[in-house]
Amino acid sequence: MAAQNSTPDRQDPTYIPALGTLMVDTGHGNRTGEFRGLAGPYWSLRPVIGGPEWEAAPEQVRPPTPAERLTAENARINARSRRGTGW
């Protein structure tokens, strides 16, 4: 999971995050989602609490700050708790 903590090099147009890496989409109101793959020229992201994926322009996506990462992880745990799904 080292890729989750690495910062993408925007000078490298071939950078693609590892599946499941948390990313922030600045083009859609700083939504945080998990990288799910490529969708043509876009990256497919999925909300950490579940729901439909959305497409984001790679140049508008960045790694989360530590506070954003903590918020996303807490949201994921709370969503699992509400759904009653176990670990």
C-alpha cells in the first residue's frame, strides 16, 4: 500500500494510482474517492462510503491531506457500522 502514501508526479503523464488509492477530485468540489480504474482519458473514482463511481480528469485529482484521509476513513467505518456489515 505504499502507493497510497506517495504523491503523484504531475510531470509524469503515465502516473496511475494503485486500485483503492484515496484521491481528492478538485474538479467536483473536493470529493474524496477511491481510484477504481481508467475510463478513457478519465479516472474512475468511487465514494469511500459506497455509491456510484464518477469520472474525474486526472489533472484535477490529487492525493488527500492527512485530515482528508482521516475524514474519509472515519466515513467508511461509520457507513459500515450503519449497514451492519462486519469486518
